[in-house]
Amino acid sequence: MTKRPTSDLTAYQRDLLAVIVDEPGQTGQDYDRRVENVRQERTSHERIYRNLGELVDRDLVDVEEVDGRTNAYRPTGDGMDLILDDVSWLLERIEE
């Protein structure tokens, strides 16, 4: 079996990246609420921003300043490709 494309990410990071791909240009607080809904669990602000930072460091997400205190996040081409590859990988497992 081939390695899952997102296996180098935590499940939380994978879900966060998928949410960012689905709704690019939102703030960390917006994504915090979306991930909580997807995962059905409460998360801390520290967790969301630490994981956003890791996705930025891995060049999967770009950050842009909206104002002096607020940032917005968008997937990079690599981030988009990784999620699409992950979806394809999952579909291949279903078809087997």
C-alpha cells in the first residue's frame, strides 16, 4: 500500500488544511470555529495558531496581514495539491 499523502501532517493539521482549501482567505478565529465543527471537539487558540504556523512553515499555507492584528490564510499551490492528492488516495482505497 502506498503512503498516504498527508501522513507527515497530524490529523488536526490535515483537517485544518482541508478547511483552508475549502474556504480560503479567512482568519485564524474563523478556521478555529470550522475545525471545531469538523472535529466535534473544542480547540484552544494556542492550538489553532501553532498549527497554522506549522502549515505556513511547510509552505502549505500563505499568511497575509489584513490589519495590524488580523491575518488571513490561503492554501499555496503545494497545499492545494496535497489535499487533492489525499482525496485521490482515499478514493483509490475505496475502489480497491
